[in-house]
Amino acid sequence: MSARRQLSFDDLGTPLVDATLVVVDLETTGTNPSADAITEIGAVKVRGGEVLGEFRTFVDPERPIPAYIASLTGITDASVAGAPPISTVLPMFLDFVGDAALVAHNARFDLSFLTAQAARCDIGWPRPQVLDTLALARTVFRRDEVRDHKLSTLAAHVGASITPDHRALSDARATVDVLHAIIDRLGPKGATTLEDLTSAHRRASPAQLRKKHLADDIPSVPGVYQFLDEQDAVLYVGTSRNLRSRVRTYFTAAETRRKVLDMLPRAASIRIIECTTATEAAIRELRIIGREKPPSNRHGLTPQKALWLRLGTGTEGLRAARLARPEDDGSAQIGPLASRHDVEPMRGLLADAVLGRGASFEQGARRTLSPASSHRDTLRRAMLTDPRQVLDHVAERLRIHVAAGRYEDAEKLQRLTLAFLAAARRAARLRAIGAVPLLVAARPSSDPVIDARGWELLAVRHGRFAGTALVPAHADPVATARSLALTGTGETDLAAPMCQGYHQETEILLTWLEGDGVRTVLADGAWQQPARARFDAEHLAERFARTAPPAQA
């Protein structure tokens, strides 16, 4: 492996001329990201003043567009008829964005919709850097120069090549011209990097400036960083592909998280753990947080508190469960669930689909001479392999709601069904990888920090991280894979059904294993990825389409 290099002065930020930016604008059915939906996405990708590409699509909001919104934007129900749903569009948009920073005018609005839709569709949000041209314009263009900081006003003031018209792509194009005008103003004042631009409208706090020296000796390597107090107690843990670059941002105006700003005055030192790959760093971060429970880290990293929906054996019905158990006795479980509030509605949904509206699983068992074995088999199949009976039931109810104009009821039912599908899909992935004693896989790697190209290898035991390695392109990865197969044997002793207690770690590994170019090098046992289509939103859409009334002749 080539020696890791320290960053030079020029490496301390991303020069604006080299920064890839995606300027995005949305049109929506309203202003509430929890209740309203996206109708159009427009985006322009730029670098160094050059347009690299554009993205534009209508989105089916799956609800009527209010008349006043249609009047403002020109987007009507007819405009979005036949458009793809957000569950299809959002992955396409994120693929278009890639590693670029996002730019928007009043970015809080656009980002709130995008992140809300990502959460609703169970799509991971990559947390890109974000630039807000509204906030920057308020710094650059004073009120004695412009009457307000609306996009239309700014576009006219800077001589934008296109006039914003409340259509996503037009507004994104206008925002590009506003952004370039802002950069022209800030460049002579020292804003030469992307990091400078993200914080140009803010100032670092006195505590940040006072503690800035803590980042002086951080190397530019992948790994984990820990902020420690005077007694070496862990205050905060994070991870990065480039520790030096990431840690430095904590002492700039770009850092605005209250929990971090409250933590910095108590920080006395920073400890780092150098890692071979970013995947190893992510796993180490999870394990350290679980062990140390730093007071300033985000919530949600407590996999031992996962909640499952379990179908028991015998006369047992569907129950919420805190612990996953083996399923070789005929039981079944899905999860972990996103919220404990999903338990009762999901039980009702499955009971309605298998037994009929208003029935419960326990009542069904009492009404039959046998312990409802056929119902149990149907329910178990729906949870583990084939949800068609549930989806057909939901599709019929959705069609009734839509026909009666009960759109809120339809949306509530759809949201519950998607939560069921997500829980079943999540459990299927955990079940499959958790049953594999050992898997060593490889994927092509290009590590910009160590200037290496070749293979990244990953060893997994029962869904737990067991080791990783980087192999240069000219070397044989099989020899390294055999070495990895001898490491991490202790992880087997910590294995649990459904990766109980470490599912977040497993999901990081699954994301890696499901990436492009991954190939299995060594395996003890068979690993087969479950068919995702069975538990995807598209499967629900397909079943719903089948309920459409026949076209009139």
C-alpha cells in the first residue's frame, strides 16, 4: 500500500473552480413537507462556470394539485398524469447529484421536501454540502442595492439569461446565474473554496476560534475521530474519508449544529483511529457510540432497542417484540420497525388482508377448528416471501378511497403499507446475510487519499464486520481474501438471529455488498440476496393498476 500523504495548504478546501454544484429547484403542491408533495424537480449541474448537465421531470404527487398552485406554476393534474412517483424519481435525482454539493434559493424549503420524501420512501439521504443563495445574497446584495432578495429580483439585478417563472428548471437556471454573480462578489474577499462559500454569511464562534488548534495535527486519512474532555471522556464521535478535512469544519462558521457548538467549549483533545477504508470507519464509529454513549451524538444509534413485529407459534398472534428470535420453529418477524406507532396499525392491516375487515388474528384462531394454520401460513408467507395477498387487499381499498375522493385516507393507507413493505424488505436482507457464516467480497476501488487503485475487500461473519483490506490492482486479491478469512473469528460468537443488536452495522455492510462491481471471492455458506421487487413500492403500484376499471369502449 502506498504511503498516506499529508494535505498541503491547497488541500484545505475544495477550490470553487473544481467544485461540482447541483442547483436545484422544486415545485410542490404546498408548503408543508409533511403533508404536501413534489410535482416537479429541475436541476443544473455546474463546475467552474460550465454547465455539465441538466435534470428535469414532473413527479406524480398522488393527490390533486390545488387550483391556486396550478395557477401559479402552470402545473396541473393533467401535467403530471403518467409522471413517475417520487419513489422512482428521487433515486434518479440522487444519482444525478452524485458527490456534488446542492445549491438552492431558500434551500431550507427544497431540502425539507427532499429529505421528507426520502424518509417516506425509505431512501437513504446522503447529506451533501448545501449552499443557500438566499442567505448568501442577503450578505452580498444590501437593501440599498436591491429592494428584496426574491429570486426574480436578484435574477433581474444580475442580468440572468433566463427569467424565473415558477417552473423548476427555469428557476434553477436563473439561480445558477445568481450564484455565479455571488461568487464574483465574494472571490475578491477571500472566498476561494466551497467551504468558504458555505460559511460566507456566517461567522465562527469565539469557542470555535479558541479550539481551532485541536485540528492542527489531524492526518488526511480515513478513520474515526473522537472529541474528548479534560478527563478523556468521549464527548462526540464521527467518521470521515478524510479526517483532516472533516475535523477542520467543526471550527468554521459552516458548523451550525447546536449539539456540536455546545460540545466544543468542553473539548480538550481529539483522538483519531486510522482505518483502512471508509466502511471500517463507519463500523468503528457505530461500535464506539454504542459502547461510550457520547452525550453529543445523534439519537437512533441504539440497535438493541429495535422493535420487531413477530408472528408467534401455536395460538400466538402478531405481537411487538424487542428481541429477534430464530424462525426455525415456524415463527416469523419483520423489522426493525421505523416507529413503535406502526405496530398496531400494521397488525390491523395484516389481519384485514388475511381474515377480512374488522377481524383479528386471535379471533380468527378461535373461530376455526384448527389453530388457523392456513391463515398463519398465508400471513407468514406475506411477511417472508410473498406479500401479494396483502397488496391486493390494499389496492382494492385504495381504489375505493380514491373513487370516493377520500385522498387523506388513501395516503394514510399507502404510508402504512409502505412501512410494512420496508420492514419486510429490511428483515429479508438481515435474515439472508445473518445466516452466512463467512463472506469475503471484493469491489473495484479508487482511494484518492492514498492515490491507490485496485480492490477493496470486505469480510463479513453473520452480518458482522470481520475485516477489510485494500489490494493494489497488480496484486492478487484472492491471497488477501484468504488472510481475511482467518480474521474476525470472534465475531461469530456475537452473532444473533436477524442481526439483533447490530442491525445498523449490518445495513452498512449490505449497502457495500449491493454496490456496483461487487463480486464474491470466498464464502462459507450460501448468500442469496432476497428479491427486492416483492417488497418494493413499485409492487404496490402494479397491484393497484390491476384494480383500474376497464376502459369504456
